[in-house]
Amino acid sequence: MQPLLVRAARREPVERTPVWFMRQAGRSLPEYRELRRGRTLFEVVQAPELCAEVTLQPVRRHDVDAAVMFADIMLPVLSLGIDVELVENVGPVVARPIESAADVERLRVGEPDPALLEAIGLVRAELRDDQAVVGFCGGPFTVAGYLVEGRPSRDFTKVKALMYRDPATWHALCEKLTDNFAAYVAAQARAGADAIQLFDSWVGALSAGDYEEFVAPYSARILAAVDVPTIHFGTGTTHLLPAMARAGGDVIGLDWRVALDHGWTLAGEERGVQGNLDPALLLAPWERVEAGARDVLERAAGRPGHVFNLGHGVLPQTDPAVLGRLRELVHELTTEVRV
């Protein structure tokens, strides 16, 4: 039997709607905080047994339908020779931001991290046949944004200035990132990942025209690099959904800003969609959580291709018990619909 998420991504009949949560592994779980004590995130990711353990923690606790590998979108850029530090409560901080064609020229395309690939095999061996391993990488705009800005940004002014003033350097940077990321996700699929998600989290900062010119061709190449189902996700992307769907992805991830049925129409009925409960809603009383989940499912209307998830990642202050209760609710409601 193929994993539930894989069948849903291919818009095949499923016995219930698959459920997993972006950032389900990590800071919301006390067992993760205990394991992380005295270790950096990269130290955890680069130790296969630890990486697998953190990846599996939410699967054991919540009985979700997929284990998303515990890593960071900046992991593959280490092989490019970039010095990046993951600063708590800040995000990725790059020691030497990309500013010129010479900076891009110095980047080397290295091999995918073997520790992560080993961890994928360990996770796959621990899961049931109906549970999926989700591998991932960052999208070209989001990762390039960190490399050019040097740290997280709200407006991406340095990135846009580079695009407009020196498009050749921007495209050269995206070419190197795309070569790196395409090899990275292909290696994850060979190692046992059942699906791949492209996290272009901040691409919503672009206009539709800029997305088509500066990002879409690179996302398309990364998504086409694997023969497993792919999920294409960004936030603030309602205006980009048709273009993102054209770039690729068996499933288009919807953030919480768009009603799921409207987002599905924009992405195209021939594709699946993933989402899209507001992560902040999980901090509310259960009655509001349940109402929000029911609304998402009503908008999905039992159509093939829906993967239930949040509209972005689990917030650190989320009560883990709520995630388990939400998974149980979605399974109960969608199993009833299909029997």
C-alpha cells in the first residue's frame, strides 16, 4: 500500500483525508527541547539518529500521516561554501551576504548531506506503510533572499534591487541554487522520501510579473527533479497561485489568508491542495479550532487531492495535545464522509 499522502497528492481515492503539520517537529514538543539542550540545530540534523528521532517524535505523539524530515532550508547551502548561523528567535544569519557576480562565482555546488539521507532511511523504516516521509528544500526566492539580505527581511529591498539592477547576477545565483537543490531533493527521493515539498515561504513579497521572470523557471526545475509527488508552498501567495501551479507541484500549499475553495480554484481543480488552518487558531479554545477545521473540510467538500495541514508552521507555544486532537477530528470527519 502506498502512503495515504502519496495517493491523495495524486488525487486518487483515499480512505480519509491525510493530516500532517508543517513544523510539527521542534519547539512545540517538550521531548524536542530536551534533546536540543546543548546542541545546535545543525548538530542535530547532521547526526542521523538524532535527526530521525526528532522527525519521528510528532508522529508518535500525534499519529499524523506523514513525517517531515527535521532539517532547515539553509542546510544545502552549507555545501555551497556559505557560512550561515541559525540564530534563535532571529533565523538564518549569513556571515558574508551575496552582493556581486564575484560572490556568486565563488559558490561551489556540493553533494547532498549524507547524514540527512541516512536519517531518511531510518525514518522510513520506522513508519507504517500508510505513513509518508516528506523531504523538502527551500524555494529559490526564499533562500536567495536570506543569502542576499544576510538575515530575515520584511521587504526584501536588497533582493529586489539586485533583481532590477543586476539581473544577470540574480539569475546566476538562482542557477547555482537550483542545481544544488535539484540534486538535493532527488537524493532525498532516492533515499526513501515519498514526497517533496518546496518551501518558498516568502515568495509572496513579489508581484506576479516578477515571480514569472525571476523565480518560476527555477522552481519548475527543482519540482521536476523528482518522480515522487511534490508540494509547492508559499505564504502571502494568493496573487501568485495560478503562476505557482504553472511552475509545478502535484499539490499547491495554501496559506491561511485565502479560503481553501477559492485557493483551489486559483490553483486549478486538476491539482491537489494542502492546508490551510491558521496556526494561531490552535492557541484558541477548542471550539474555535474545531469550527475552523470543519470550515476547511467543508470547503474541500470531499474532493480528491486535499491534504489537511496548517496555513504555515506550528507555533512554538502550541499545546501538543491540540495537534493530536485536531488530527483525530479530521480523520473522524473525513472517514465518515467516505464510508
